[in-house]
Amino acid sequence: MSANSAANSVPHPTLIKVDPFIPADQQKGLHNRWHPDIPPVATVKPGQTFKIECVDWTGGQIGNNDCSDDVKNVDLTKVHNLSGPIAVEGAEPGDCLVVDILDVTPFEKMPWGFTGIFELENGGGLFAREFNSRACKAIWDLNGIHISYTHHVIDLILFPSQGVYASSRHIPGVRFAGVSHPGLIGTAPSPELLATWNKREGELIAAHANSVPPVAFPPEPRGAHVGQDLPKEVFEKIAKEGARTIPGREHGGNCDIKNLSKYVFHAHIFTSELTLVKRGSRCYFPVFIKGANLSVGDLHFSQGDMSFCGAIEMAGVITFSTSIIKDGVEKFGLKQPIFLPSPVDPMYSQKLVFEGLSVNINGDGKQFNMDASVAYKQAALNAIGYLQKLGYTREQAYLLLSAAPVESHVGAIVDSPNACVTLAVPTGIFDHDILPKPEGLTKGNFGQCAIRSDGVL
């Protein structure tokens, strides 16, 4: 029998299998709260490669259609839907769990994703109050291959053939390469850490009781799901105490880091020399309970540096390998995760950069002192206003800037009173010229994204 026979070929196991078209709360292996009492659904050995299937973060609540009523009515008590937990043999509190992200792909049967603007009263977003947000969405088709060139170097980004470019019928005239990644990944909290989260976030909620949208979300039994058959008293304890998955915290969580991308072959060709690099992203997580209990979800096909109304949200499959560094929390001073992102990024050489200062230039003109959040909002509003001059609606521009590979940087945070933040839009994602010209901009007609059935914007 040949050494290459099927008998000697062992596929990497898929530890959690889901169906992206079945509601998450009807499936096993998924949970939507953080709690140390949620048992692991599988255990792996350090060094083992394994696959995890994930639903989209809403658990299948958003459809591939041309109406945003599903975004308007999304039940946020049921999010985010995470696959796991996965225990790692030998992991103990105080260790560092090293997680290598080897691949992230959409499901073959679901080669599309969505970006949504959520209602002011149901989810909000960066400009929820400024825009009095009403539900809108864009559906993105995921397909293609990618080879990019510079003058002296050819960068070959050798992805799998599936789902490399995104385009949308709801935002015509754009097409861009994505870097797929998990928006949400982390280890389980200890009982003490969970209590700390709930205490400090509860105090913040109490101090801003009338805020719309809310400043934080407390534990909420309604909508809680653990995807396992547990004793009633255990489930009720998890539902009552479990932390919501919406923000990032000390264990990782919903950090939306767009460069936590997959393992690729990255070839640099300098004249006759070829250097081949094989690497994905690596995450260093603090361990708080025995086994670490890793969970993952909220997969993204693409996202800007600032996820101000989400990303291209998708369901799909992620491939991991893990290892353990004993006493890593002490060795590295690991109060929060450390990340080593993939070297791969979409290669867009020309970008139009918009600046923002900590002055509400697009509003009442109020001066703020070194407020980078205000500065970022101004940069984004300046970019949205520019895209409107090109013919995109405000809603289309808002969705595009959150989904596309936009780069954001804090340029200065030392020269009082103005912090300076920039937002860079790659010109190469457009099929038309968007650069400033003496005669002004050419305004096109790009229609509108998917809106509510009642037409309210």
C-alpha cells in the first residue's frame, strides 16, 4: 500500500459543527454569555490542529435580501453566538494560552456576508445619535483571487480560491480584497473576574441610566443560550450572572482586530530571489480557569481599522492550533492579550487620507481637549461627506467605511488641545476615479443600500 494512501491520511477534526441557516439557539456547541461554569464541549492537546464552525454573530437573524427590517428587529439579547468552549489539556490559571489562527473561510454554501447600520434604540453604532440611526444593510458577495504588484516587488498573496474579493449590489462601484478574521475570541473568565466585570459595568450603567444607546449591557437571562444540556440550576446561574459578549475585556473578547487573519503563503520576489513565508496570526491569552476554555465567533470577511457599524459579517470555519506557556501571565506581565497579526494585508498603494481633530467641526463647533474619539468621528464624517459628493448616500458611505480595508491612525495625541486622527480610504477599491480635481468631483448615481420596508432613514 502506498505511503500516500487514504489509510495514512488523517484530516484535522472539526470539533464543532453548525448550520448557518438554522437559528443559533436551536444548535449545540454555541453559547452567547461568558461564564466559568459553561463546560467545554471538546478538549484538545497542545499542538493539535482542529477546526471550528461558526454561525454569524446574530445567529442567522440577518438574511440575503433587499430589506433591512431584519436588522431593525434583531434580538440583541441573543448575541454574540460563540462556538465553544474548547478546553486545552494542561492549561492552568496564570498560564498563557497561545492560539495560532491557521485559516478562516466562509462556508461554501454561504458565500456572502452583510454589514448593518443598527437602530438608535436597538444596537446603535458610532454615529447612532448624530444620524438618529435607522436600520440599513448591504449584502456582500464573496469570491475571487488576489495577486498584487508593486514596481520592484511582486507580492503573491496565495489564499484559498474561495471568497477573496467582496462586492455588493447595495454599494455599486466598489470591489476589494478581504482579510478574514475572528472579530471575537477569548478565554473564559474566573468567577472573580466575572464578578469584577459585572460590578464595574453595572456602576457605569447606573451612572448613565438614561443613555441611548446604552453605555453597556448588564447580565440578561432573556435570550441566554449555552448549547448544552445542563442541570436547570446551572443554566439559570449562567443566564443570571453571565457577562454579555458585546465588549472586549481582559480575556480578549470582541476586540475586532482586522489583521488577526489566516495562515497564508506570502511570496516576496526580489529579482531572482524568492522568499516564501508561511504564517497566520498568533494570539497570547491569559488563562483564568483550568483548561482555559477558548471560544470564538463573530467571523469577519473584511473590516476597516475602526468597526464603527460592524464589518462584513459572515458564518464560516476557523482552523486553530494551540500551545501553552506555563506561568505566562507573570513572565509577560499579561494583563490583557497580546497579538501577533498576520503579515498579509490587501495591497492598496494609494489612499485618500481624511483628517479629524478634537473639535466638533461637523456639529456645533465645540472644542474638546485631546479627545481622540471626537477626532476620529470628525475624520469619518469628513470621509462620509466626501463620498456623498461622489454620489453615494450617507448610509452607503457609512457601511462602506466600516466594511472596506480602511486604515486609521492616531497622528498626534500630545499637542493640546487637538488630538489628530486620520482615516485612509484606498482609491483602488473603486472602479471610478475619486481623487479631487480642479473642476470638482463627478457625481454618479449608485442607488441606495437595503433600507426598511417603511422607507424610514
